[in-house]
Amino acid sequence: MPSDALLQVEALTAHYGPIQALNGISLEVKPGELVAMVGANGAGKTTLLHTLSNVHKSSGGKVIFDGQEITRTAPHKIVQAGICHIPEGRQVFAPLSVEDNLLLGGFTQRKNKAWVEEELAKIYTLFPILKEKRRQAAGTLSGGQQQMLAMGRALLGRPKLLLLDEPSMGLAPLLVAEIFRVVRELNEKGVTILLVEQNAKAALGIADRGYVLETGRVVLSADADELLADEAVQKAYLGH
Amino acid sequence: MKRLSGFYLLAIAVAALPFIFPDNYFVTVVGVSAGLHAILAVSLNLLMGYAGQISLGHAAFFGMGAYTSAILTTRYGWNPWPTILVGAAFTGVVAYLVARPILKLKGHYLAMATLGLGIIVHIVIVQMGWLTGGPDGLGSIPSLSIFGWEVDSDERWYIVIGTLLMLVVWLALNIIDSRSGRALRGLHGSEVAAEMMGIDTAATKTGVFVLAALIASVAGSIFAHQQAFVSPDSFSFFFSIELVTMVVLGGMASTYGAVLGAIILTFLPELLVVFEDYEVMIFGGILMGMMIFLPQGLFIGLQELLRKLTRPKKTPATPVAEKKESSHGAA
């Protein structure tokens, strides 16, 4: 199918045992876009990202990335293809040092040692606190610092597409603003991002386009501004 | 350099002991078995301590190496050296074949599966008497000869096994610090997160499982030639448990800890012989005490104790500095 999308998802379904979590999801992300997927707890947001990364097997539908079907590709090969996933709850490698965590992010870039060094320096500039604590165990970082670490780690995988799962989870409002500012900044530097969030206002605030997910279905899709102005969305997710 | 300073210390200690205590039973006889145990513990620690995959069947790979060497030299008249390689190749293939299905299991299930593997190998050794000598074992296994240098005394075995131990420790230290080592330590914490980093977790786990088996097999072959006799008892389920105890006691995810654990568990029973009937009770009591007071293992526990004792005055300064750092990070 001719399409200019970087990521094209068609009628994707996923199950947990007999329970259907994704009910035929279709969406697309174009190169350079920042797309937000918002929805309540249990809508299937995390499942969607897990299914895209294939750490959770889909039960039907198609995922096409960069012109290649990756629906059944092994998770590590999907990372090699250029999709980096920042999981919900950060999932940093707690006993490993901050620097080892970052280097693990560059695991797929073994042939680009010079690039990894350069990118590592950039990440340390972007998040100076990580440089300061680079010898410390990642588990000793605060939640916000761990989120920064998780983002830096994913960037070292040289992503064409970044899947970002609930970066605001468990963070103080000030930190949430800081994280979202960095997400926006990364996108402006050219990283394509699919952001999944419960915090609809913050997510739609920085996104180009948005999807609203409800019980495993996309119920709305529009430009982010339109969604922010939409009455139903305001009632359900923005608390107006 | 700094990374390997512990390695040099250990090498010097291993080399110096026979000079400090010449003709000492504890150095050349108990020391040799401590060295073999240390090799096994270091290899098991790669799998258990770093990659987080429990194995209760490590003695099986040790036994495969030992019996391959024993059978080929005594029944077929082979030179000892190629039997070490054949043993390693055979063990490696077996480990590779069982690794994929076994390593899909986690936690208790993985422990059960490796336990099963250990018991099966033990039963095979006992039952295949025509080949393995059954419960009686196999004797008159020839000793090693290195370019005409016969390894025929306790001192010479000490040199061979000490060298092999240092080689294995060096290998382990380098692996842990490499890209693959980071992958191992990563999947220990979370396999899903490791996959999200692009790590092929199945291949990585299989790789470390096979490597640990290969090292155990080589140690087994050396053991067979050194003892000149093998019997199934040396490769039973209990020995697997002992190896696990060495790793846990010394400190998981520490190569030096594994060495220390092996040395202590080899020497302790020798030293406790004086208590005769109460030997086992005291042995158990010491183990329990160590695990209660030094739960991260002896090596890390002692390190921390040493740090506390040597720099008692710096402790109050650290929390203040940390507070400053974290407030900076939140801003």
C-alpha cells in the first residue's frame, strides 16, 4: 500500500487469554510527527505499545514500519529496525550504573561506537544530572531522574520512532512539565514520537495529532488542538 | 587497570601460598579442590549471579566432562588432552540443546528443570555401567603431561589448577564488563526491558548457559585426571546444591565472591573435623549465621564492613552531599 507514514497500524487486535484488549486499532504516524494516544486506565494504551514492540503478541491485524511489515518480527529485531520503546514505569536496570543503563540503550549500535560516544555526550548535556550520577546505581535515582534516564537510554538506540509510555506517571507536576518540554524538544530535533498518556491535557498540548482510545478502540482522531477543544474530550479527559 | 587490581591480588595470593606454606596439606590438597570448586562457582555465578538464571544441575556438566575424559582415556586409550576438548564439545552440545526449552522457564520452574537435568545425568552415569563403571566408578585415569612435564604431584596440580582458575576469573571479569555482560546484567532485572533495548534475550541466556557448562566440563576433565578416579557420587544433586551455596554465600554477582565462597565451603568441613560428631551441626550454624548477618554475601558484606571501619568519620558528610545533588536534579 503506498503510504508516506512511518508507522502504519491496521486493524490490530491483541488478547490476554480470552480477554480482548485491543479491538482492531488502526492508526498512522508520519515522519517527524508527535502523535498522542490518550485514554483512561485500562483503555489498552500500554498493550498497544507492547504489541507494536511485539513483546506482547498480536492476535490479528498488521503493523507496517518504514515500508516493512513487522507484525511478527522478534522484539530485538524491531529495535534494530528503529523503534525504541520507553516502557511504562521507566523499567531502568536498577542495580546497573546510570552509564551502563545508557550503554545498554546503545546495544544495537555496536558498529557505531563513535556515534554512541557523541550521542552519550549529547544526552549528558540534555540531562546534566545523569552525568553527575553516571557511576551510581540507576535504582537510587528519583522518579524524574529515572524517566530522564529511560529517555536517554532509548535515544541511544538511534530511534526512527520513539514509543513513549506514560512518562508523567508518578511524577510531580513540575517534573511532568519538564519531561514534556524535553519530549517536545526531541520531536523538534526530528525524532518521530508516539506518546501514550493518561494526562490528556499535557499530551495533547505538545502533540501534532491525537487519538482517543476507549476499551481497545480508537473512538476519535483529529489534530491535537481540535481534540483539546472537543467537548466530549473535555468532559471525559480534561475535567472541564 | 583499577578494574583488574583484584585480579592481580588474587593471582599473587594463589602464587604465593605454596611458598609461604611449603608442603602444607591445606594448600596443595585442599587448595586443589578449593580451586576446582572456585572454577565451578565462578562459572555458575555467570549464569546465576549475573544473568539471574538459577541452576540446580551444574554438577551434571562437571560430570559430563569428567566422564568423557575418564571413558576415552581408560577404555579407548586416548591421550588426555583431546579428551578435554571432546568433553567440552559434547557438554556444550548437550547444554545448547537443553538451553532453549529450559531457559524459557523462570524462577522455581527453571530450578526444577535444571534439578531434573542433574538427576537424569546422575542416573545415566549410574545405570550405564558397561560404559561408566556404574556406581563403582572408573579408576586408573592417566594424569596430564604438559610437553613432557608430568603433572604427578600435589604441587604440580596446584600450579595447573591455580593457572586455570586465574584464566577463568579473568574470562569472567572481562565478560561481565563487555557489551554481552551488560546484556546479561540487564536481562537479570527485566527481560521485557532488555528486549526493548534490542537484546535477543533467548540467545543471550543460551550463550551464558553454554559457556558456564563448557567451563564446568573442562573443570570436570581436569578433576578426573587429577583424582585418577571418578564415581557418580562426585556429581550428585548434593554437589549442585553445594555449588549454589558457594555462589550465594560468597555473594551473587561477584566473581571474587564466588571464589571466596568456594574456598570457605571447601575449607570449613576440613577445619571442623576436630568437632567430630558435631561437625555438620556447626557447619550449618556457621552458614546460617553468615546469611543472617551478611545477606548480600560474604564478599560484599566484608567489603562494606571494611569501608565502615576504615573511614568512620566520613559517614555524616555523605547524606548532606546527596541531598544537594537530588534537589539540583529536581530543579
